[in-house]
Amino acid sequence: MAENAPPRWDRRMQQRLSRGEAAALGEMYDRFAALVHSQASRMLDDEDAADAVTREVFGYVWENPDMYDPKQGSMRAWLAFLTHRESVRRLRAEAADGEDPDDPGALDERVRRATAAARADYIVASMPAPLRAALELAYVQRRDYRQTAADLGVTADEARRRLRLGLQLLSTARTRPVEGAPPPGYGRAL
């Protein structure tokens, strides 16, 4: 995944998109398409729908570059927000076509689970490599903290610290609000 874009890059990209530079859209796509597609895929559990969401998000950005407000966050965060919004819209449209009348809360629960999973994926992908490596050793390869420390070449205290910080970051995936008001300045829906 791409690194967080610096604010200067975000502003320049927005200016280039506002001038209609197709090369700017290509550069943005190269940098962030994997983020958009993986988030949509995780939320929708459907590759074709994720492809469609990716096209919708970048189409929206191309047609509405001035809707991005660098004061509200990074370009990456804006694209993640747009992806989330479009994925939720698709989930709701899908549910409206075949929703189970006996379980009206099923869609909301599905959106919450999918959003938390997508957020957890994003957190893991963007956390510092030492924390990610410690979590992988402990929870994927089933090593205890002493074995994790030995594998990483750090002290046991440092391994515990990395595991604790990594788990604290992951815990935010479920505690952040799922359906809040869009950030100010991000305007109308896709």
C-alpha cells in the first residue's frame, strides 16, 4: 500500500486534477487503487463489486476534485472515506432488493462487521513494520512473547511493548464510529 501522502502532495494533486490533467488521475490511481479496491473488496466480499466501486471512486474524484479539502485530512483518508460511502451504498441497495423482512438489523450488522474488518486491514497495513512483525509472529505463527522477542532480536520487554501497541491500534477498528456524518467539506454523495 502507498505511504500516507504529504499534505503538499495532496494539494498539488488536487490542483492538477482541477486543471483536468489526466496524468494526475493516473498517478493517483497508481498510488491508491490498491487501497480503494482492497477496502471495497473487504466490505463487499465481491471482486466485481469492488472493481465497480474503484471505478466509481476515481470517477468521482476526476469529476469533483474540488470536493477534497486538505484541511480535513489526507487524500488517502478522503479516498478511504469515499470508498466506504460507496460500499455502504451498494450494500444497502443490495439489501433493499432482497432484504429479509424478519431481520431488518442484518444489514446494519453486516456493514458494521465489514467496516471493522476493512479498518483492521488498513490499520495492519499502515502500522509500523516492527509492530506488524510482532503481531504476525505472535498471532499468525502462534509464538509466545519470548519466542517473538528471540525471532525479532529484541528483549522480551520490547516484544511485549510491540504486541501491546499493535493490539491497541487494532482495537480501534471496532471502537471508532461506523456511520458518522461525513467530514465537513466532503460534500455530496457519489
